[in-house]
Amino acid sequence: MTNAVIEIPAAIPELAVEHYARRLAFETDCWDVHDAMRRGDAGFVLIDVRSPQLYAERHVPGAINLPHGKMTATRMAAWPDETLFVVYCAGPHCNGTDRAALRLARLGLPVKVMIGGMTGWADEGFAFASGAEPGVIAA
């Protein structure tokens, strides 16, 4: 008897390691971002790539607001070249994160996408900040 799950065999472990390691090089999730920021030394800059208006209404605490269209070489020079940037947008239905990640990568900067964005953050039950300032994650 066959079904859609077993119809195509799983990849050999060596290929699975390569695949998932590559995937984690491009993405992180809301839980890991929250945990890193809660600890106080995240090692990355979290960027909300939505409009300033949406950011002011509600954003992930600790995130700065920088819409992808404003990500220029001059603007990004404010950080050392090796800075890791983690970008997010509204959620899985929004391609703003991909646009931002592409723009940063084209500038030669390391970048990961926070999968889920605002929707994922809310799904985890994490608090939001509001206003023009980044705010902080409560310890």
C-alpha cells in the first residue's frame, strides 16, 4: 500500500544534512530571534522592512525600521561589513522580506529572513512594541 508521504523515498541522510544546513543559513524563526534578543546580545540587527506607519503601530521589540527601498550602500555603511541582518515583514504572505534580503545580499551583506514575520511573532504569543523607537524584549 502506498500514500503520498511514502511514495517518494526520503533523501539519504547526507543530502538531508546539506539541505537543512543550507536552509538554516537563509532563515531563522521567531522563537530563536526572541530568545537571542531576550538574552541581550543577539549578534544581529533586526530590521522591520514595512512602512514607518505600520512600524509605529506595532513591531517586534528591538527591531529598527528600514524599508527595503531605503537599503542603500550609504545607509548600510552605518554597520560593520560583517554585521548579520535579520529581516521581517508582515508575514508569509508578504515578499518584503525577500526583497530586503535580496537587496542586502546584493550589497554584499550577510542576511537571514525571520520566517513568519509579524504573523509568526503573534502566533508565538510574543509581545509587540509600538511607536517610532525599537523598544526592548522583556527578560
